[in-house]
Amino acid sequence: NLTSDAAAVRAGLSAIRVVPNPYVMVSQYDPDNATRRILFTHMPPRGVLRIFTVSGQFVQQLTWTEADLSSSGDLTWNLRTREANELAAGLYIFVIRATQPNASGGETTIGTRTGKFVVIR
């Protein structure tokens, strides 16, 4: 039943976390310092993630489905801007929009979650 599924997804949005936060450019998750990444944990099965600077500049957008998530429901981001540049140090805002397919073949928003994370050099 899509209504109860949507309610469960909306209820689960508060569990989303950014790991590690703050992200320090030398991190235990990045022992060889080659693969820079952060995880968005407890993600809904599908949706859109948008990342902005605190001044409102659009940085990146990721659209995902269940197939893009790890087995534990985590979404990995490589800390690259939409121009493929490395993310600068600073405070960032994320907006997650959980979606589900609708009858017309598009997506319907079923909930949103906003939060922030820090990148330290």
C-alpha cells in the first residue's frame, strides 16, 4: 500500500545523518586519501539530494533509486561539485526530497529533510 509506505518513508526522514560530520580532509573513512566521500545514511528508497553553500549557491544534485544505495541504505557522495571540482572547506546545506513513482510516470514528493554538514581542510 503506497500510502502506508509513504508514511513510513516520511517518518524515517528524521533518521538521515551525514557521516562523517564534520568531514576532515584526512579522515578514517579515507585511509589512502584517494577516495574522498561522505555517506548520507538511512536514506529513503528513492529521491533527490541537493547540496548548497550557506549563501545559497547550488553545488550538486544526486538522484537515486534503491539500486544506488548500499545494502544498509547509505548513499555515497564523492564530494565533487556539478563541475567535477573538489568541494571547498565550509558549511553546506543539504535538502533531501523523498519521492515515489506516480501513475503518470513521474515522481511525487512524499517528504523532505534539510540538514547541514561541514568540510574542514
